[in-house]
Amino acid sequence: LFDKTKNENISNLCRIADMGHTKAQIEVARIYSRRNDIENYQLKSYMWYELAATTDFSNGLYVNIKAQESAQRKINYKKEKILTEDQLKTATQLLSLWTPGQCQLDLVKFDLYN
């Protein structure tokens, strides 16, 4: 069973990330990055960094340029050091299919929020 407080924290983090908050998206990416042993999580980490770096703030959300720049550095690192060409293609496909609400399911199901 999952700790109720942990689930609430995950729920809040994901809700904010889904709304386009750059720092929350980066935190989700970091959580996925911690699981180096599972390739799919590295792809999802890349996807969340990409979301953070490219969030469109035309809808009035707070712009955090430093956080977006940080996310872009992580993207570049993953492109150069972590992911293969095929993995990058898969990560790009994941990004194109992304919809709000996906992060909480993974983070709770696989207890990634440690």
C-alpha cells in the first residue's frame, strides 16, 4: 500500500506539471531519470524535460526562463550521452501522444516518488 501523503504529493506535483508549470515538469523528469535501469523511464524523462523546455506560455502561465534553459541542457545531455537515435525517435513519439494525466499513474504504480 502507498503512503497517503506520498500519493497526495504525487497528485499535486502531477496536477501542476500537467498545467504546464516548468519546475514541476522538471521534477517529474528527474523522478523518471532516477530509474536508470529501465529504458522506458529514460524516454519519459526526456519527454518531460522536452515539455518543460517547450511549454507555450501564451495562455498567461508564469514564465520561468531559467527552468526552461535547465531543461534544455538536460535534453542536450540525454541526446548526446544517454539515448540512441531510435530511443530519441520513440521519445519524440511519446511527446506527440502526451496528454495531461499520464504522470500520476506511472509515479504511483511504480513507486517512483522516492
